[in-house]
Amino acid sequence: MSRPTSTYRLQLTPDFGFAQVAEIAGYLRDLGVSHVYLSPILQSTPQSRHGYDVTDHSRIRDEFGGASGFREMAQHLAAHDLGVVVDIVPNHMNTVNARFWSVLKDGPASPYARWFDIDWVDGTVALPVLGDDVEPVVDGDVLRYHEHAFPHPGHYRLAGWREGPGYRRFFDVSSLIGLRVEDPAVLFATHEVIFWLLDEGLVDGLRVDHPDGLADPRGYLERLRRRAGSAWTVVEKILIGPEQLPDDWACDGTTGYDVLNRVNGLFVDPAGKEPLVRLFSERTGQPADYRPVMARAKREVLDLFFGSEVDRLARAASCDPAAVRELLAAMPVYRAYIVPGEEPPPESVEIVELAAEACSPAVRPLVREVLYGSAEAIIRFQQACGPVMAKGVEDTALYRWYPLACLNEVGGEPDVFGVPVEDFHEFCAGLRPYTMTTLSTHDTKRSEDVRARLSVVSELPDEWAEAVSEWSSALSFDPCLDYLAWQNLMAAWPISAERFSDYLLKAAREAKTAISWKNPDPSYERKLRDFAEAAVRLPVGEFTARIEPYAMSNSLGAKLVQLMMPGVPDVYQGNEITDFSLVDPDNRRPVSFPPKPVTAWDTAKQLVTTQALRLRRRLGGAGAYLPLPAEGQAAEHVIAFARGGEGSGERPRAVAVATRLPVRLAATGWGATTLTLPAGAWRDLLTGVRHTGRVPLAHLLGQYPVALLERHDL
């Protein structure tokens, strides 16, 4: 079973299934990837455009081509020397499925009652679906309510749609019910298809969705590894700041948000923080400090969405629900990695204790319970931290506090401007060799090229402020939204009024300052669309055009660093050329294959991507990482490192060089700045030029703002 050297993420839909994947095998092989990385493949709701709402774990999705279509695709890919990685969803499934229907009908006596994490009350489970005065209607042995259907009679209670359900769910999505894969029988039943695909050699690797939702992610990964053997496995684990993946998790690493945020930070100028935060505060009225905004957002989502989860944890811990809300709001990470029956790791104790210091004394008994108490109290607390972080930070605070929106990414910290090159090298030295690296995913708030444009703003805060003032004088709508609108309009330019208004509508609903998903306002939403339609007619693109050379430099630099640093690089569909997408579903729009370069930026990005991926295949998997410091007046504008081939020891076989902070560099030039290459003769794969020894950066980075060198004297 082969480990990937690189992957290419494809978003499967009813319009783009296994047959369509097979058709582009030749293109992907020539691009240089080793594995095709597919979104979830199991049967989900027929209209699903993402596949994370599985309805039947025993079937490969019919709309994609079913089991026979998957086999034919995998064989066709193998003929092109391409393997397959699949996205699996162990935490939850859609509530509309035959097994949950059995549970609703027969209650705890159902053979599938053990499948789901249900909070039974008098033998019934609460279903939050009621939303108006219409009465449910009996239709034979079925009870119907609008589009919903339930067994009649059954072991359930219909409740208001604003209430929490009587079961653990995915975040606040009541249509996705939590699975109990800690039960070996449930794990096998929900993974049976995945296991036979691995056994038959049709799949080489797994991407595990949302492990933080599981009762025991460490135990799950251990059981998965025992059954899946050497299959490459990465987990969608969001790490905050210096947080690291637990050493005892049996996987190869994360899906790369930790990498994304650090690569992004390389191209952000820390000098832009003060003026951009000041501009943001003046425009929005929000405080200059992010942390109180985040804390308030987490408290709000706890009240809005997580009442049932808070009550269930409070019962398990024998604590006041108010104390539960306090501690959950103060937790800075998605999970604290405490396992019932084991001594809590010191770092986990420190995280919980520090969070409690920001709370009232009433939280102290709860701290003891979630660290040393019952298994249920410990597990419920672990499972609640992730949803509160996701909804409070990702889906609320990041839409309220955004001085520089390229920092507002999954796992990112919007008040941390810039990553020093030395810190980045130190981070790379500690990476697992087969962790995934990425710049764009189906869940990123903005694509990598949108962020590349926004990073330029950190170097031009005064010019940016003038542009925003000009646009705002011509058009204004909502102070809490306008400044976010200008950033995204400029960075995603050109964008249609429809796409832009859809984005702003989602942003406003997530921010929850004027409207929300639960509290719509037709008048506000109509005015928002009017604003979007007028905004796209303003000359915002003039600013975009002015910064384009710098944005291109950031884009190519970030791409090269991500593709050549330690780990297994992933390319999200279409991002081998420029892509100016915003948050989902905008970033899940169909891609035309093969993507056709239109601009010089497209052509350069495709060249960099192709040459880097092909070089990674030649190098093999894990290899040594050697920082290469530049010397001279413009040394801070360089990120450079050498890579060794697999099994080649410390002998470098490749060198990657990227330009950073290009605006300031343009003002000073490279001057006498140089880079000393490792011993040997080197050829630039982008230009064909040969180099040895100490090379002036002005010579090395002439035609392109990046260089990719391969040793050619071996």
C-alpha cells in the first residue's frame, strides 16, 4: 500500500462522479500528483453536494456510480499510476436513515439503538422540527410534518426547531446525529465498505473527518490502524497556536490547517497590524482587542445553540449549567485530550486550569469533574469543546473581528500578524513527515489567492485606508459588515453580484449582529443584496489591479513553500491556477478540467505547481529539511530551504526559494543579498538556468519571484 507523495482533492457531486474522475486521470498524472483525494463516497442524501450527510454506510453512493463505478475508476487511476485517498465520516450521519427510523419506531429495544448517542427521556428522544401551527398528519403508519416523516406511533417527541435535540449532533446541525463508533460493532458496521476497499487495494489512504467529536479519538484511531494496517491516515484536527497533535494518536498527521496558517503568516507584514486594527475599529465600532470579541461570541452561541449539550454535561458532572457555560466559553482549544481512567496529561490540566482562572469560583467543582471525574463527564466535556469553538470562533467571532481577513481562517488567530522565517523553520523541523499540507480546502473561508491579495494590504495600510474611505463615501450599508465586504470584494475581484451577495448574506448570518440563520430579516437581506449589486459596479478592481504583481508574488511563494516543505502536499481542485473563491459553497463550485491558464499569474502558478509536484514524486516521501538563510540587506524577504530525497540522508536534492513582503522589497531592491546553495550543481526547473555556490538573489529571482532548484550532478 503506497503512501502519497502528494494528493489532489476532488469534490464529488451528482454531476461529477467516479466516471468523471477517471476521465481526468491523465491530466492528474501529468500534473504530478500521486493520489486522488476524494470527498466522502458513501451513500448520502441524494441532493447532497458535499457528502458529509451519510445515510447508508453499506453502500457506495449511487449518484457517483456505486461500487462498480468506484472499482472501474480506481483501476483506471491505477493504470495511470495514481492511488486513491477517501474522506471518511466516523462522527455522524444524517438523521433520515433506515437505522434511526428503527430507533424512532422501537426505541431502546431497537437493534440500532447502540448506534446513536441518544439522551433518552422516559424512553423517548426529542426531535427539534416543529416550526409553525401546522399539525402533523397521520398517513397510515407514518406521521408527516411538512417534509419530515416519522414512524407512527414511535419513541420520540417532536419539539420546536429552536430547541436542542435529544441526541449528540455535529456542531449545531440537528439533521446530523452522532455515532457511537467507540462501540466495536458500530465501528465495523459503519466502516465495512471502507475496509473492503482497503483490503482489495482500491484505496491507499484515509482522511478522517472531525475526530474531536468522538468519545475516544485515540482509541478509534488505534482500532482503525489495527484494521487498516499501513494505510496513510490524516485527521481533520484543528490546532490553535502552539498546540500539537497528541503523540499517541495513531495517524500520520493532520489535514493541514496548522500548516496553512503558518504559510499564510509568512506573507503578512507585522508592521501592518497597528494601522489596520485602528482602521477596523474606526470603521466598525468593534474593540481593538480580539479576545473579548471571541469570548462574547462563544458565550452567545452557547446560549443560542447548545442548551441541550450544556444540560447533559451539567447532569453528568452534577454541576450548575451556568458553570458549564462559563468553562466551555473559556476553553481556548477544540479538545483537551483527557481519557477517562488515566492521569490527565500535564498540558491538558494546564489548559483547563488556565481557562478556569478566567471564570467564577463556581467553576472549580466542574474542573475537578472534567479532569478526574466520571467517564461520562470527561467525555461530554471533550465533545462539547469542539462545537463551541467551531460555532463561537469560526462561525461567529471571525465574522465580527477582521482587521485583515486573510488571517480569519480555520484554526487561525486574527490578531496574530506575521510569522517570522525562523519560527517557520522551527515549525517545519517538528512536523510529522507524512502529515498533510494545504493552502485551500472545501472548508477554508477564502481561497489561497484571495488571501494572497489580502496579505498585500498588510504592507499598504495607508493606501488601503484611502481606498476604503473612497468606496465607503460612495456606498454604505452596515458598519458591522461593510469593511469585511470591501476586503472580500477587492480580493475576489472580479466577482458577480450574485456570488458576492450570497457571500455577504452568509457572513451577516454567521456574525449574528443584525441577522442570523435562526433570525432572518427580509428587509435587511433585501438591502444587503442591493448593496452588493451596487458595490460590484464601483471601481474596486482598480486597487486589485494595482497590487496584482505583489499578490502574484505572495501566491507563488506560498504555493512553492507548501508544495516543497515537509509533509504530503494537497492541491484543492482548480488551485493549480488562480482561484478567487470565498467560503463554501462558493469554493465548491464545479471546476473545468483541465483548468486553462488565462493570465500570466495562471501560467506561472501552473508551472510552479506542476514542477514542484513532479519533483516531489522524484524525491519520494519523507526527506531532510535544511533551512537556507539569505545574507544581505534584503535577507528578510527570503524564505529558502533544501530538501533531501527519501533514503538520501542529509544530502540535499532540491532547493525552494520564495519572495516575501514584496511591496517593501520593491522599494529597496535585492541589492547585494545572496543565498549560498548546498554543494553541487543546481538547475532551476522554472527557467532552466544553472547555479552553483553563492548566488545573488537578484539573479536567482529574476523572471519569477520564486525558484525551484534540483540537483543535477547526482
